[in-house]
Amino acid sequence: MVAIPAKVVDLMNRPESVKILVTADAAGQPHAIVCGSFFMFDESTVAVGEVMMRVSAKNMSENKRVAILVTSGKEAFEVVATVGERMIDGPALTALNDKMEPMHLHANALWTFDATAVFDESAGPNAGKKIA
């Protein structure tokens, strides 16, 4: 696992940032979705609520490799990760559901991802550069 740099965490925490989860099925067919509920579990672990993600959940049970793209304007970062665990209860899931309740959304589970690499994908000279 690698520690996710602070500038990536900052972008991930901004409400206006777009967060995209990319999974692939057992045959390698990619599937990408926008997720609003990403948050840091610890310095190298990202978590996301399972909200309306039938295909992604199936893919993550078959193929443990994922990518998370976080972007806002010209700034973008890719976190390459492996699926950690799927939690169906516990305080982190309860806290997430409490936060999403005003939006009338509910997470059936909480997925964690262990970061293995981080890349700068911003529009600029460092595009594609591994930063962690």
C-alpha cells in the first residue's frame, strides 16, 4: 500500500470534485461510474458507499483491481487500488448513511480500497507521472 498525497485527499474531499470509480469484470470489461460518497478511511485506504452500484459491486467481487479518478477543472489524479473489504454494518457505514439521509440516499454497504499507486493526471507537464 502507498500513502495518498495530501493534495489528492484535498481534491477528493472537495464537494465540487468529480469522483469516478472504474471496475472491470472477470473478463476485463471495464465499467465506470460517478460516486459522490468517497472518503479516506486512513492514509492509504479509500472508502465508498455502495449506492445503486449493482454492476460495480459484482465486478469488485470478481476482480479486485480498481481505479479511482478524482478531478476538478484541470486538476486530476488517479488512485490505483485493490478491493479491501465490503462492510455491511458498523460505525463508518452508519455515519455515511446519516450524512446521505438528507439527500434521500442509502448505502447498502461500504467498500474499502487499498491504494497501490497514485498518478497525476492533470492537464499539464506532469500528466501520467507516478506520485505515490
